[in-house]
Amino acid sequence: MPYKIAVASSDGVNIDMNFGSAHEFFIYEVGERGECALLEIREAVKEAGEPSACKDGCKGGGCEGSRENHPKVDFIEDCRCVICKKIGFHIQKQLEKKAVSTFDVEGKIEDTLEKITWYFHRVDHHQTLRGMANVTLKGKEGK
């Protein structure tokens, strides 16, 4: 079954944006065979009157603490997961309630998507993740 992955990136190549400061999310669709394709770029519009620091004092620039329905959470709730450089605890919990997984990762989008789609493929097909550190993607050695 196809699914979507949201990636916080400033350039479409690297995962280099925190969830709260991301101005756009690159939405990838993963097909039946694990192939990834850019589906769309969603611009995250700041809600009018949004404070610059969260209620919990993290000064993260947009996480808004434990607010019940953060606009960016609702914005990507149709995705299976979100990948970003950093994500706050409260936003992570809000996404978890909507069954959206989160990954705090820095690196190339292409490499990260390959690893995450491999992980989801194993989970979806009830395959073991044991020895995952020794397994290479697509049979390549030394990756």
C-alpha cells in the first residue's frame, strides 16, 4: 500500500530544517515496491499571531509547547512519517496521536528515504530487524 513521507528541507537535497522552523515540506510517495517519488512541496503557512517562543520556554521558534492542535501537525497528518533535523517532544507526541512516526535525522534525503523505506518494508511484511546494522540496502556492500 502506497504511503507518504514528509521531509523538512530548505533545498530539497538535505534534511536540514527543524520541524518548527520548516517553511515547506517535501512530500514523497512510496509505492508498492518501495520506489520513492517527489509528490509535492507543501508550503507551511504560519498561523496568524503565532508566537516566536513556545509556552514551555524552549524558544524553538514555533513548536508552541503542548498546544492541542498545532497547524503543522494537521498539515502533514496524511503522511506515515516526518523526517526533520530536530523535533520537539510535544510535537512528537501530537504526531504520535495521529499515528505519524518521526525521525530526527541530518543528511541527504535520498539516503535517508532509502533506509526508512527499507525499515517500513520490513515492518509491513513482519520481517525481523535483527542484524539490521549488518544489512546493506539493495545488496550493496560498504554503504
